[in-house]
Amino acid sequence: MDLRVGMVCPYSLSIPGGVQGQVMGIARAMRALGVEARVLAPCDGPPPAAWVTPLGASVPAAGNGSVAPIAPDPAAALRTIRSLRDERFDTVHIHEPLVPGPALTALVFSDGPLVGTFHRAGTISWYRAVRRPARWAVSRLALRCAVSDLAVDTARQALGGRYELVWNGVDVAAVRAAEPWPTEGPTVLFVGRHEPRKGLGVLVEAVVRGGLKAQVWVAGEGPQTAAIREKTLGDRRFVWLGTVSEEEKLRRLKGADVLVAPSLHGESFGIVLLEGMAAGAAVVASDIPGYRSVARPGRDALLVPPGDPGALASALGEALAGGPEVKAMRASARLRAAELSLDALARRYLELYESLLNRH
């Protein structure tokens, strides 16, 4: 397909994250379809692919109960403007268009039809503080997309306008091709940053109080790691993995019996659920809007009230028991993951680009 697409990511590609993974995955899927897709993003090391244009190093910025690696400095802005001018893309697709740095720079200084995808959900306090200029800035978008109903609601309430509902995609082929990580018995996997909203403390309490008879792999790190890990000293059920590579994460997903996601709030979509579903693991997660948009309750996953260790322990026990209902749930989840693949998402975006370019 004779099309040049510039994909702008506001977050450093050197640091794992949901938006970064989506941007790289979509671009890779588009390139496989013959589209000349390039990613423009901060990088704190060598770019991860030849078709990535690095825009400089990042700095950590707090937001939405987490920390984001952004590049708001003038040097990154100038590199963004220069790259957009030199590349002459047919369309520029900006993820999280209002994040300071390359995304906001591209939104303000790009020519031609612009597409924006909004990933965040929930209360975003600084949107209210800059509502008027933010609304002016996003008015430059020819097409606005959002990855879930919750993300649509968040963007619409703060910025107004109409939004195309898309989704976050999973690389189904990569997940299913991964070699399962060896286990020594029933195994539960947690993947995520160790911060309050991810609910790792709730998981530890559920395992300890519920007497769960399984090994628990804990991947990731964060500000709560030391404090929560101290509570598990001497408990051989817990295996603390630290930050894992993408390859190891996929192998752990394939090896685990259950993927657990006990987040309390702030999840717009929940890509890790989708990865677990594609891997064939039983999924146990909090019943929050962002997760319900991925896994249908009782059909694709067991969803429990957030922050309830007793309910979480019960659901983990049910998932590990693996009865007929759980087996049916895992089969349904695999089909659901195929529907929400990165390949399907890339094709959907190309349909939207084509429609947009025809209008322009």
C-alpha cells in the first residue's frame, strides 16, 4: 500500500509501557501490510527498530497514579518538527496528543490530516486546568479515536467532540509462538508496576489470608516493591522476578495457569488481560470498567470487586481448580483475543486513514 504514516508516541520506547507497545505493534503490523509506517518517539538508548526516529531522552513525570517517561524539552520539540517536515507523511497519527513533548508538538505544528488516539481514562486533573487551549489544540485533529468506552468518556467530558471507538491490540502470533516457561506446579502470574493502583498489595493479602496453594510469579518493579516484598519474606510461594523482557513476559504468560490483574482503578483498557487471554491462561481481574471492555465477565475472565482480598482469593482458587466452566472461559478468551489482535487493529486504522484522506 503506497502510504506514508508517521506514528508519534509521547513516551520513551526504552521503557516498557502500554502505549509504547501499542504504537510499535501497530506500526509493525502496518509495515507487514506494505505501509511505510515510521515511529517518532523519545528513546533513552538505541532505537528498537530501524524505522524508529529517536527524539531524545526522557524524564519521569507523575500522572494518573503512575510515572510516565516523557520528553518535554525544546530539543525534542525541534527534532519532532524537523522530522515531520523532512518525512512528508501522508498522515500523522498522534497517540495521547496532549502529552507535553513530541505528541503535543506534532499536534500544534503538523500539516495535513491528523489522527489522534486517546488512551487515558478516569480523572485527569490537568485537563481541567488547560481546558480552553486543550480544546483548541485537539480541534486540529481531523479524526479522534479512543481505545475504550471509558477513554471516550474521559476525552469527551474534558475536550468535547466526537470519537471513533477502537481498541488496544495484542500480537496473537507472538504470544502463541512463545515457549512456555517451566513451572513446578500451579502458577499465578502478576505483571505490572508496583504502585498502589495496580493492587499488588491486595494480591499478597489474598494469597496469604486465603492460603492459596500455588506459586506466584511477580513481574515488575516500582515504589511499593520493597515494602510489599518484605511482607512475603520466608513465603516460598512468591517468586519476585523484577523487570522482565518482552520475551520472558510472553513465556511466563504461556507457562502460568492464571494471570491475575487486581488493579483498583485507572485502567483504560488492560492490554495485559488480552495477552493472558491469547496465551490461554485463565484470567482473574478486578471488575473495573477498563477491564470489562476487554474481558466479558464470566465469559472470558473471572472479575471480582476491586480491593477485596477474600473475593480475589476465592476466584484464584476457582481458576486454578480448572473446572468445565473455567475451561470454557479460557477457550472463549482465546477467540476474544483473536478478535482484538494488532493485525485487525492495524487494518481498522488503515480503513480510517483511507476514509480521511479521501475527504481531504
